[in-house]
Amino acid sequence: EADIYQTPRYLVIGTGKKITLECSQTMGHDKMYWYQQDPGMELHLIHYSYGVNSTEKGDLSSESTVSRIRTEHFPLTLESARPSHTSQYLCASRGGQGIPYGYTFGSGTRLTVV
Amino acid sequence: AQKITQTQPGMFVQEKEAVTLDCTYDTSDPSYGLFWYKQPSSGEMIFLIYQGSYDQQNATEGRYSLNFQKARKSANLVISASQLGDSAMYFCAMRDVSGGYNKLIFGAGTRLAVHP
């Protein structure tokens, strides 16, 4: 069973719309991450959070923003969607120490902006 | 900078045969961790196997084993007795702590097709 949930699973939306991709985890993990993945390509980190009210930008520049008001919730927002935002967005969380460092991924949101 | 390289965009294998997916890495950090993930067409990332840089033995998990050659900086995934359900993208990843935060960096992936 999944301990990290992403909704929606698929989203087709028009240019200029505001969207929020939801990510929630039930494991109490402090660390959460957003990765962006173009079809058949590698994942790139766009945002991460080390706890409530802590958010940072990742390696890949993104026009999206994130918030972390509750430990379990790490939503990603695009204020004005564009076709260049079409991609898959994967959320992950990580627990404390220990092999394999507890990275758990959600099922992803496939976003298409038309 | 840390980097993961997967040079095989696509591989195919006959059902029940073994296949090796290549992964090389570059890091100056003496302590690191290497991961393999499977991504089916449905999109989720499924953790397969982990190898720590100080582990003395190659990691194994069921039909998955990791051929870890530290001097060559390679961490190839070996899948034994391939099954049709193994058809998917496979990503090699490394734990990266540069920049003051812990994250995974990924290779470009290898698409594996298992033929009956």
C-alpha cells in the first residue's frame, strides 16, 4: 500500500490556469521532495523541504512554488500554467537515518498543459 | 560534481534469461549510497536495491543483484531469470549531499523490454 499519495494522477489543463498538485504522506517524514521528469528522461529535483515552514529550490529551476504548513502535506503550485510545464511531477519523502535512507516516491502526476 | 551515467538507452532480453544494466558514477565523497529504481509505464518509482560505499559485499534482493566495482566506479544491476513484468525503465541513482542537503541524483535511465 502507498504511504505517499499524489493527486491528481493525470491533469490536462489550459494555458494560464492556476494549478496545485497535492502530495501527502502518512509516515511522519520530515524531508520531502518534488522531482520533475520529462517522458523517458531522468528526474530532476525542483523543490525540497526539511520540515514545516522550510522550503528550498532544487537543482532545476522551476516556476512552481511549494509550501509546507503541515508535516504530512507538501503541495506544488503553478500560478499560470504553460505548455513548457508539461511533464511528470513526482513527490518523495525520506525518513531518518538507515538504509536505504527511507526514500519513498508517490505515483506521480502527469501534467499536460494545452 | 556528482554524476550518474547510464549508457544504454534501451535493452531487450528473452524471458528467463539474465540481463545487466550498466551504471557508472562520479563522486569525490568517500561515503555515498547507490540506488536502483524501476519505473513501470504507470509512472511510480519502485525501489529495488541499495549499495553503500563501505559495504563489503554486493547487495542482493531476490532476483536483483548489484555488481559493485568501486575502483571502476560502476554499480551495474543484474536481473536474473527475467520476467515479462520486468519490462520498464530502470534508473540508477546516488545520494548527493552537496549543497548542504540530502537528495538523490538520477541517471538518464535504461528502458528494458522482456520478450517472451
